[in-house]
Amino acid sequence: MKSRGRDRRFKFGQNWLQFVAHLDARQITEAKESLSRLLRRDELEGLSFLDIGCGSGLFSLAARKMGARVRSFDFDPDSVECTQALRDRYSPGDPHWLVECGSILDSAYAERLGQFDIVYSWGVLHHTGAMWTAVDRAADLVAPSGILAIALYRKTPLCWAWHIEKRAYVSVPPFAQSILRGAYKTAFFAGMAASGRNPFRYVRDYRSNRGMDWHHDVHDWLGGYPYESASAAAVKSHVTQLGFQVVRTFERAPGVGLFGTGCDEFVFQAERPALSSKQGAVALRDVGP
């Protein structure tokens, strides 16, 4: 299987291995709360959960702690290793959490997965090199009346420039990447200070944002290639044409993208009715606003 930019991919897994080495209980709690906010559920008992592009494995762990039967996969072997290590640390020998290497763009692999009550992919599909195809494949994996929860980079006027930056970043050696990260952080801090915000407080409180770490996210942002983005309207239009209805969205404020862009979050429900109550698909009344 070939995809655009495969010869120049950011090593997400290496970044995640460093991240989980310092993971603490508070970050896991924040991840669970983020997932609960997105799905509007405090527990996922009895539901199947597919984590596409599991990365660090943090949100697979959160879903498992909320009671879901979890299947996690990632294109990057280091990310798979990272998620397996997280599973073995917090849920050793768990028969209800499967972790494996795979690509959403591999049609044969995707067809073997079956369908799930909740298909989750946060900040991943825009890094495949074929974003809309990846969205289509993810949608195919949602069970009747099930949920598709995705987050994609919001399109800004400067996305073209960030595409160039990311392609360059993954092409230079680590010491050059370190210099670029330092320059970005300095400019970011100066911009925050100029607007009257405290950059040090921002970094200190960043873990409350889905349990993530700002320094690792900066590396992820600068190096995240392949890279695509989309307007919220385009995402909603595309997915509803696949037979889904919009349940809720969390959309970022419009901006020029001077320091990059963030993800809009979307929750869709498949309009295909469940064939029987035994399928356990998530009902809209359970996750609605």
C-alpha cells in the first residue's frame, strides 16, 4: 500500500514513547474526562471501542478504564509498542484490550476489523496522506446506530505554509529539529506575553487539556507530516453524506494559523438502524447533549 508522503513520515511513536515514560495518574484522569466530555458518557460498559491511530495508547487506556472492550491499532510500530507497554503496565493480561499494527488505508486489514459501537480517531486521519479516504474507511467500521468520534485539524489561511514547514522538519536531523522547536517556543511565548497571557501558566496547566504534555505536542505539531486540514463545514458535509447525523461538535475559533492550528472535534451517529438489541450499538439518547 502506498500513500502520499510515506517516504517522509514523522516518527510519532518515538515521541509517544518518551511521553508515556512520565505518564501519571492525573493525566489518565484527564484523558478519561476528555473522552467522557466528547461522548457524554461516564462509562462504556458493554460497548466495543476502536482506537484508530492509538499513538500513546492513553485514550485506549481511558476507554478500557471506562469499561469498553478495546481494539487499538496504529501504522507506526513504535506507537504499537507504546500502547502495548501502557496496556501491560495498567491492565496486564487483559483479554478485552487488543493492540496491533495496521493501517486504516489498508483495505484488506480494515475489512477484517468488523464494526464497533464507538470508532474513535483523535488527530490521526489528517496524518495518513489520504485524509478523506481514511475518514471513509473509519465510517465503514461504525456499527448500526454506532458513534464515529473524530478530530481533524481546522483549516486556516496558513495551512499551506505549515505543510512546507512539516515536510522540511521531518527531513532534517534531530539537532536541527531541536533548534526549530526552540525557535517556535520562543516565538509562542513572546506572542502570549504580548497579548497579556502568562505563557508559563499555560504550559503548567496544559495537562488539563486531554492529559497531554505541551512540549511533546509541540514536537508532534512541528513534525506531523503528512499533513492535511479541513473546515468544520467540509467535515460535517462529507460525513453526513456517508449516512451519519451530527450529534455534537467542538469547533475552534477561526484564526489565521500563525502558530499552527488545533483540532475540531466531531461526534456523528450512524443513521443505519441496529438490526437487533444484541448488537449493543450506542443509542443516541445515551450520548446526546
